[in-house]
Amino acid sequence: MLELRNVDAFYGRAQALFSISLKVEEGECVALLGRNGAGKTTTLLSIMNLVKNTGDILFKGKPLNGKQAFSVAKAGVGFVPDSRRIFPTLSVEENLKLGRKTAPDGAANWTVDRVYGVFPKLGQIAGRDGGNLSGGEQQMLSIARALMGNPDILMLDEPTEGLAPVIVEDLVEIISNLKREKMTVLLVEQNVGAALSLAERCYIYDHGYITEEKTSEEIAQDEKLKHELLGV
């Protein structure tokens, strides 16, 4: 579904990614792992064309290179940034409705009612302003708003960052439920345990390079790898 071929990325004159090549198949969850600053978030920003990049980025066989971010989203890529970026003065439901659009094929599988079914907490606080939500509630709203765009792939950047363990468990369960519904997921996550519980495959990043591709099971059993590359 999603493929990157020899992608380099730049912040001004500074190069942040070097010949990144990866694939995400339909219905698969893939995690990008590595220490802070390794290039994981820059990969997601490159897919959205929010940073300068070269190489080939293909989605469902069609190039995303050169498209503006809204066109990438319209093509079926849902992006949940680590900053969440909800609208603080709008209610939960208003935030959701702002994210509403049909899929590229015209389908609208995600509705407000369906979102409330997956995120019952949001249904309970539908009238509350986004700025008055807890961190966990804001993260749920950010994911739910992305789903309202009826994406074919959901890209999540550090969804559990800064959240209490009980909220992390809730989010992992929600993402697991989305996987069971065959949602394709590309996940950046510092919480290695959460990432390995969700992803089938992982790409290990180090200083802007992909150094290894392994299954989650292989990484879980490799204590040296977790210590040296992931800092755990």
C-alpha cells in the first residue's frame, strides 16, 4: 500500500534521512523504532510532504512526491502528529466534524456515531471544548478526527507519549481494535512494549538510516538490540 524508495529528507541544508526504503502492506501494522532524533518522525513528515525530500514515495502505486499535505490526506493518508493539534476552542464533536471527508472512492465508513462506538469516552464529553480535555482525551480525539477522514492508512506519531500507563493500555486496545478491522497502520513509538504488541514488522532507525528490518517477535527476543539501538 505504501512504499518509500531511497528517500532523503532535509531541514534546510541539514540532511535528516538517508536512502530510506520501506514498505507497509494493506492491513499491516508497521512500527518505526529508534532513539529520539533518529529520523522516525521525519519519515512521516516526508510522506505528508511537510519537509523537503527526494526519492520516491508511492501510495497504492501512485506517487505522492510534490503533492501538498491536504492532497496526500485526500488520497487516503491519515496523519496523527505527536502535537495532536486539536482545536482548543471547538467542542469534541466540532473537532470531529471538521475532520470529516469521504474516502477516495467516495465511501464514508467513519461517522461521528461510529467514532463514539470506538471511543465511548469521546461520546460522553462530546460538548466539551478541546482545550479542556486531558492528554489522553486529546490523543483519542486526534486519532478519531483522523479516522473521520476515512483514511486507507493511519500514521500515528508517538500516540502514547506522556500518557499515564492506564491510558496507554486503553490506546493500545483501541489501535488493536482498528487492526482487527483491517486498518493499515504506520506507527512511530518510543514505548517499545506497546509498539511490539501492535506491529507485525519493525524498521530500526539510527542517525537517519534504517539499520535493520525485523519482526516484532525477533526484536522482543533480542535484548542486545533493544539496549543498543532502542535505549531500553
